Amino acid sequence: MLKSMLITAILGLSLRSTKAACALTVISAVAVAAVSYVSTYRDLGSIRTMADLWSIMGSGSVAYLFGAFLL
């Protein structure tokens, strides 16, 4: 997971367009959060509401952005 975050952060930094870099960061953060959730829990039945889904994606996004800022 860390490897994919670093690669995506490097790709985002190499883009000239700020909007494209922001879009890539958001898409990557959601993808990393979803993959980490599925690989950790593997039980999508535990997501009962949209609030559960947003909390999972939010925690993954925060971890991703923190890793990107460490570069």
C-alpha cells in the first residue's frame, strides 16, 4: 500500500496541471481506502450506512495524504 501511495504521489507531483494532480490524489486516496478495507475486513456486509463508508474512505484518505506530504 505504501508503495502505491509513493508512486501516485510522484506521478501527481510530475503533472503540470494542478487540477489533474488534485483529481489524481482524490481518486488514488479513494482507491487505496477501498482496497485496504477489502483486504483487511473482506466483509462488505458490515457497511450499513453511507456514514460507515465515508468514515472508512476518510481514514484511508488521511493516511494517504499524510504519506504524500512526507515526500
